[in-house]
Amino acid sequence: MSGAILNVADLQRAARCYLPRFAYRYLAGGAEDEHTLHGNRVAFGQWQFVPPVLRDASRRMLNIRLWQQELAAPLLIAPTGYNGMLRYQADLMLARSARAFGIPYIQSTVSTASLEEIAADGQGQHWFQLYVLRDRQVTAGLLQRALAAGCNTLVLSVDAVHFGNRERDRRSYRRPMKLSLASLCDVALHPRWLWHTLRPAGMPGFGNLQPYLPAERQRGLSGAAYFAREMDAALNWQTLDWVRQCWPGKLLVKGILHPQDARQALDAGADGIVLSNHGGRQLDGSVAPISLLPAVRAACGPTATILIDSGFRRGTDVVKALALGANAVLLGRPLLYGVALAGQAGATQALRIFSEEIDRTLAQLGCCSVQELGPHLLRPVNDRG
């Protein structure tokens, strides 16, 4: 990795040059006019630090505890789909980076690696993210496979039943799942991507869904259209009850924004929630999760487990979320920029950048641990008091 890469923005710029246009659009784009995508970043600027001085913070620790699980840092690798389009075996690389870093890897239902491949690669904190499908037998089968693979925590996504209108991504195709001529020509201009991504095994498929997909949809993006049709569009609170009955481990509900929904999910038996607007890829115009974090913490109480994602690009962003009441942060795109660019080394560098920035911010706030963070260290920009 180049010494010129000092932060996540550098990783993103380098990944943009490395990836063919269609793959970068898929990775970096949002829904419609992308107001939510950009608003996620703007929202962090609405909070300013109020750093105390003359505090001995010469020794600092980033570790936290989620239930009975020890995390080396307040970070998790978020569930992301079809990562094999970015680099061959990207899911395995992300899992290995998480394992080496001492944090959980959350595997997506639509990952290119299967649950069994990740489990066979080594023991780590392996979580599973579930999209509920119309066929409950298939959904139950996925849950049983996750348990057999050693996953002790399930992340139920509830905000992608109806896919967002991702126009930037759609511009790469002449019709659904068929790249335009311009996109195909652009692919030819990215030989490094072709070598690292398609040369080893051709177009990737969906590892977890392979047993359920028709033979003609085993590889390539055609499986995505089949999967979209099989999503349970009638997802409701009764579905959460059914998942809770099927899953004996810890259960998080991901995609919540409204404080009332957060409270209701906990009352329904969830062990925690993930505040998320799907990284700006679903409903354009949605509020940024960080803006609602104080209200959600107030609604759920001081002991509830609240994780958060969407828009995190700096360690200072993570520290602000922790100070406002989050227990930990899920990272998606920053890790994908890294793994696309340089495989496992790139993903590890992204994690290292975040951990170093979090550590430095703790020091500058006079805190020796994450547990010392709180809202007393922040002030809203519009607060004139």
C-alpha cells in the first residue's frame, strides 16, 4: 500500500482509479439524488468537541464488551453484498482482517462466499446478516446453516424490502444486469481489476444462495434479480417474532431510524438495534442515523445495545457516535475501498486508520478508554450557550 494513503478519503480515491466504472458506481453510489448519501457526512459536522485539558491520557485502551463478546475496538465489519465483484475472495479477506483485528465480521446473506467457507477459514467472531425471503423454509435453512457455521449473533435487516432507486449504479447498464457498451469498454481499461477479480474464477456468484438458485443463475448478477423477487415484501413485526423464535442466539434489528421503532424492537425480544439508513442506498431524503442517536438512546434506556452505521469515514466520527450513546460502529464502504484496492492488506489498513484516529481523538479529549466518552464532550453547532 502506498504511503500516500493516510485516510479513508485517500483509499476511496485510489479505489476509484483501480475499479472499473460500473463497480465503483455500485460501491460508492446512493439512491436517486443522493441527498442522504451526502447528508450522512454533513451530519457529523453538526457536533463539535469540547475537549477538557490537564487530563492524564497517556495510556489508552480501545476495547469494549458487547454482551459476553470482547472486541479489541468499538468497530465491526458491516454486512455488504456481492463483494466478489470488487476482488476475488473479498469476503474471506474481510473476515481474516476482522479476525486479526479482534472484531466481529458480519457476513451478508448475499455475500459471494458461503457461510461454510468463512467458517472453514478460521475461528473468529462470525456474525450473520439475514434478509427474510418469501420461502420460510429457505430462510430457516439459512438460519440453521449460520448456527452450524458458529455464528452466535444474527443481524436482521428490515430496511431493504423494497430496493432503493440507485440511479448512479443503473447508468452502467443497457438493461437490467447487462452492462452497456461504454461500461464494457471501460472494463477493458482496467487490467489489474480483471486480473485480481475475474481471472481466478470468472464472475462470482452468491455463495449462501447457491443451493436455492436455479442452475442458470448460479454465477453473475442474474442471481441478484432472482433474489430481489424472492424478498419477503410483507415483512412486519410478526416476522420479527418468527425470527426471534427461530434464532437462539443474540439478535439485532438493523435499519431502524425512528426512536419508537427502536423501543418496540427491544420490547419484541431483540437484544439490540443497528441505527442505519443503509448508507444512503434506500430512501433518499432519510435522516442521518447520527442525528437521531441521542433520541434513540433516550427511548431505549442506558443499558440497551445500540450500534450504528452510515457515513463513517473518520475516527472522530466514531468517537462522536460513542459519546452520543452508541456502543459500537459498523464500517462498510471504507473496508470495501481497502479490500478492492489491495485485498486483505487494504482492509487491514482501513481498520488501522480508524483505530489510530480513534486513539488519537481519545487522547486529545483526555480519555483513557471508550467508556469515559459521553455527551459532555460534545456541543451542537447551533448551540449558542
